[in-house]
Amino acid sequence: MTASVPHHDIMATRPRRGDTFLGIGLVLVGALFLLGQLLHLDFSRYGWPFFIILPGLGLFLVAVTAAGRVSQGLAISGSTLAITGLVLLVQDLTDDYESWAYAWALVFPGAVGLGLLAYGLLAGRPQLVRPGIRTSATGLVLFMVGAIFFEGVVGISGRQFGRTTGILVSALVIAIGAAMLAANLASRRPSDSR
């Protein structure tokens, strides 16, 4: 007869994921701080978006390695946080905060779709891939249309399109819209037309 190990002893010997990720996060933040001190880097000027990007990536990593119903929500939250940080980093580097008038589309719905897509691929949940592609593509199209309108027509950043560029961009937008309509109509099944 074999002796069974009590359940609490098994749990004590197995490493916990939460502690592991917290430890990794602390090591990364400490290493960034040490690097900043040694190289005299001013993280307060250009590095602050990393304090948004890194927790987002950490949440996404936890989501991919964790099991259960909560992990999909963590993946979406992590991707949303990381993409928000990336948008803020680009805006901070270019000093172009006016672009938030249309860059929000990269965060919602873009980052939400990207989170679904990446989580579906990495966690072996293929039913999330197609909605992830559609949602992230919607965000990208909204971003492009917003950029064309706010930058090219309104000139929110002080730049506007010339006549030729405006005509080409308008034709491109019409072509993309027509292609989307055609693809949508072609994908409809006869049972959808009721």
C-alpha cells in the first residue's frame, strides 16, 4: 500500500503561476530602473508608456498560460492595455497627441480584436480567431478613415492633403468600402436573408 501525500503538501511543492509572474514583473521593473540609473535615462520623459505596456504584456502572458474562463478576459485586457501604451508612446515620441481623435480605434475595437486573435491562436481556441480578425480589422479601418478625415481634410495636426493626394485617398477609401460591401454580400447565406 502506497502512502498518499496530503493535498496541501502537493500544493506547497508546486510553483504558483501568480508568484512566478509577479517575480518576473518585479525583476523587469527593477532592471529597467537600474538601467535608467546606470545610463542616466530620463524615463519620466519618454519611458512612462512602458509602465502601461509592460503590465499589459504581463496580463496577456498570464492569460495565455492560465486555464479557465477568466483567461480570455485577461487576454483582451492585456492587449488593450499594451496597445494603449504603444499608442501613447508613439504620440509622446512624435508630440502628436491630436491623433487621439482617431487613434482610439486602435485601442477599441482594434486591441480587443488583436487580443482575441492572439489568444485564440496561442491558447488553441480557433473559434476566437475569426471574430478577432474581424474586430481588429474594424479597428484598423476606423483608424484609417479617421486619419484620412482628421489629418487630410480637417488638418488637425497642421497638415492637409494636396488636391492629387486627396483624390487618390478618396478613391482608395471608396474602393475599400466597395470591397467590404461586396465581401459582406457574398458571404451571406440564403438563410440570412429572411
